[in-house]
Amino acid sequence: MKKIDLHDSLKIVVKIMKTIALDVETTGLPKKMKASINDSSNWPYVVQISWVVLNDNNVIEKICDYIIKAPIV
């Protein structure tokens, strides 16, 4: 059994920490804020989602941007 010092384990965790910043765009705001979640005509659709991944030095490692094509009803 290998003994691991807690201090060494924390160093490992810090080395793999990353930050993700998300941005979500929708078709607007809900028509009625208290409407049922089952009333799909009340709620906006997500049309775009983007994110950026930063390493522990706040250097950008990856940028992603996706357009979501909602079905036409």
C-alpha cells in the first residue's frame, strides 16, 4: 500500500484545475414567468452555446461555439 501525503495530493489537484466559462443564447424571455414547465410554447429555445476552457494560469486552452437549430413548429 502506497502512502500519499495530503500535501502532495493537493498539488496534484491544483495542477489539473481548469475554469470553464459558459455563454448560452436563447430566442428570448419566457412569456409568463409562472407558466408550467410543460408549456413549451411559453419558454424560449436555446439557439447557441459557447464555452472557453482556461488552465490554472488563465490561459485559454480551448474555445467552442455551437449553433443549435431548433425544429420549426
